[in-house]
Amino acid sequence: MKTVGNTILITGGTSGIGLGFAERFLKLGNRVIICGRRENRLVQIKKDHPGIETLTCDVSEAKERAILCSKVMGLFPAINILMNNAGIQFQMNMTTPVNVDMLRMEIETNLTAPVHLTSLFAGYLAAKEEAAVINISSGLAFSPYAVVPVYSATKAALHSVTMSLRYQLRQTSIKVFEIAPPAVDTELGHQNRSDKSQSHGGIPVSELIDASLQAMEKNIFEIPVGMAKDLREKGEQFFDLMNK
């Protein structure tokens, strides 16, 4: 995959991995569009990075996904890469009644949204000479962390969906990548912490991006990074270790 001269839509681009990729892709010479729910974040990012285009969208809502697709195709017709990055992570104790609204939001954001958005863009991207879909899964796709069972399950499902998508698009110009991060130093899961300013911990975002871009430039389609490589190869062995 070429990493310059693209027009790229990144969901969940207001912080963490999404914003990191947006900044890097912009620096490399791409046109970058990000979307997110938080209007104040989008306004600040636009001030800090005038070259980044911003759109407000809650990807957990089907109507907003359809509107986003229509807007992007109309305003940025050269779009040739979709990065499905938006994700949320809730702790969930399934031994007591769960909050069904939180359950639905986690599944809708982490799994339904990338499936739906990809389906909306697929025909348009397939008409491009070079195109790509990049799904951000997780090392937890290969070995779940029991404290966040639904998050882990959605990432396992996204891994499976990505494999199927790659097969379904094999006769098109669309390359399908999966980046599986380890723990990365972002605000993911901040609502689970008493100190909301505390980060997720893990490797720097820049380290994840460096490894991912190097692999994508070589058309390596499945990209587990750091500890996610071990989880990919020996998931069952790591389950007990992670969940002690």
C-alpha cells in the first residue's frame, strides 16, 4: 500500500490511535478526514492541524453512518482509504445483570459500525485504482481480557469479519488490512478509571504507527504489534497469565 497521496477517512480520530494516524498521514502528504462525537475536540484539532478535515459523527448510530458516507463522498470524492478505528471499552461483570444500553453501544461502535461503514464505501472504493480498508482490532481479539469481555469479543469478531472481507474483496483493488495493537498509551477505557486523566498505559502511539506503516508498505495484511504477536500465536496460553 502506498502511504502518500491518499485521501483517508479515519473514524474515532479525535484522540489516541486515530489522531496519531491522522497526524502521521497528514505529515506524509495525504489528505486526511477524521470524524468523532466530540465537537470541542474536532474544533481544537482543526486549530492545531488546519490540514485535517473534520466531521461530526457518532458511528454508533446507523443514520449518522449513512450521512457520514454521503458527506465524505460528496466533499472528498478522491477518498480511497477507510480506517475503521472508533472503539469504546467498558468493564462488564456478567455474573450480575448487565447494562443493556452499554452492551449495545459497545457492539454497535466496535463491530456493527465498521461492518456497516465498509459496506457503504466498498463499491465506491472498488472503483479506485488503489484503495484500502484498515480495521483496528486488538491483541484481545486472540485472547480475551475477562474484565472487558464484550470489548474482547467485538475485537475477535472484527478479526473474523476482516478475514472474510479480505476474501470477498479479493477480485477488487481494495486491500484489507487489520492492525491489532497491544495495550497502547491512550485514553481508551477512561470511564473505568477513578482518575479520568490517567491513560490506558502501554506502548506509545508513535511506536504502533511506525510498525503498522512499515507493514502496510510491504502489503502485510494482518499486523499484530508488540505483545499482540504473542497473543496471536499463543492466545490460550496467555489467557491465564493475563487474567490472574
